[in-house]
Amino acid sequence: MPWNKNDYPDSMKNLDKDVRGKAIEIANALLEEGYEDGKAIPIAIDRAKKSVGND
């Protein structure tokens, strides 16, 4: 299920708005590549934090 700025995993709720947006974008891309939710979410959060600079 693709996520958006109003519907996203609970694990993203405490992220900065910019980081969360990037994480949602990355997670959706990973889902399209065939990743399961449980793997896509932590990977997306980690990549988004590094991308936005809030590591």
C-alpha cells in the first residue's frame, strides 16, 4: 500500500516533516521494487535522515 503525507506508518510519525516526506517517497519506491513493508520502512527512514541531513 503506497503511503502519503496523511497516511504513513506509525514509525514515521515523530520524524521531522521534511524527513518524513522523503522517507515516504523512498518507502514507496522500495515497495515498487518488491520490498516488504517491514524492510522498506526502516531502510527508507535511514536513507531519508541521511538525505535531508538529520542523521
